[in-house]
Amino acid sequence: MNRLKPVKARIQALKKQAHEVKTYTLTTENLPFSALPGQFNMVGFPGVGEAPISFSALVRENCFEHTIRSAGRVTAYLDGLKEGDELFIRGPYGKGWPLRQAEGKTVLLIAGGLGIAPLRPVIQGILEKRGLFDKVYLIYGAKNEKHMLFTDEFQTWEEEFPLFLALDEISNPDSGSPRMKVRDKRGWEYHIGLVTDMLDKVKIYPQRTIAFVCGPEIMMRFVCRGLLLMGIESSSLYVSLERRMKCGIAHCGHCQHYGLFVCKDGPVFSYKQVRGLPDGLL
């Protein structure tokens, strides 16, 4: 298969997740498709362009999902498509989350904003083989409750492991003194503050713990610094980076990150690999 040749994919289903965010369920005809959690496709349309989009679900029966926010020319075009329409994909590319290394260990999953999407297939993989993993904690933060993704799955997740939710702000705050916690109409309790505030909620043995972190780079910086202070080795912390990608196979150089290629060497890196690089925030 020519990894630079786009192939058609049909939109089987669309689901609105939050403001300007949709999950696209896609399928390809006569083309077996597989991908690892953390890998990505180049998604787009001829004449419009392509954008790198991580998988937001495990591949099942040749169907795969991408959760996309409308934020630029390509994603705005995709936002206008409907069920039954076609788009083009290339991939999968990159290295995924090291789930095999996480077996038998305590797993911390920490996401901010749209960063929950690349971690969702990890959550699904853990739920499918729950017995292979020790304790699991999920910490998820967003701007406000209207920007939370996959809220209809929270209950399923919480039945298997502790779920801690944080909001930067309340979308409709009541008058009076500010509160540190708030409940929405579905009963979910949110901490008002930063994701890092929730790190003291987890009980771990640092030598037997692995962490997967995904979100804005500045958020990942402070989360990883907090986890280092808890005693977790930098080689046991993994982050997913975003850079401008064009080819997907480390030929064009657009995503070069101080000698590393995000499309080929990542997008998932150990924190030890990328900590302190001059062209990043980690």
C-alpha cells in the first residue's frame, strides 16, 4: 500500500460532542484497516487540504472514529459534511500509547480539552482487558462543562475506575461567592480549578506507575512536573504532541521538533525524550 496515496472513506455516522466538535464514524470499502491507540490519520479532501487527526476509538469491524474540532480551513470543510458523504484519509501514521508496557501497573490517564479524544481508545482498550492492569485513574479537565466530550460514557468509565473532573470555569455561575465544586444537572461533580489540583487525589506507588498525558502543551508541562514531584520517572510519563504535519513519513520536515519528527517518532513520546527541548513548552 502506498502510504502517501489518499483513500476514500465514507461517513457512516456523525455525533455532536460539544461546541464545534463532532465525532465522525468512518469506514473504507475493500480495505482492511487497523490502527493503534495514539496513532493518527491525515484527513481531508482534494483541493481543500489535510489535517492530522488522532483516532478517538479502537478500530472495530473496519470502522474507525475521529473526533474533530472546527478550527481552520480543513476542519471547517469537514464540519460541513453529513452522513453518507466521502472524505479522504492517509495513514495510519506515528507511534501510539505503550499499552503493553502499562500491563500490570497503575495507569494514570490525564487529559485536557480535546486531549481526551486520543486517550479514549486507551480507555476502551483497558475496559476490554481490565484484568491486565492494576489501578486506573482518569483525570479530565476542560474550559467549562459545555466543552466536556464523551459525557455519555462517564458512567461506564466510573464503574471501572475513579474519574476526576475539573473545569476552568462554570459556564453559568450563580451569583455570590465562588465555589470550588459544582454539580451539573446529571449529577457529575466538577472541581473548579486546574487539572493539576487533582493529582493529590490518586494513590500510587511511583515505581509501578505509568502515566499517559494529552492536552495543551503548557498543561502537559505542569502535569508532568507534578508527576515527577510524586516520584514517577520521566521515562514512565508519556505525552502526545501536536505539530504541523504534511507528509506523515518524516520527509517534508514540517513537524521537526529539535531532531525528532512528530509524525514518525511520535506523536506519543516519553517525557524523557522531549523534556526541555528549546522549541517546545515541556
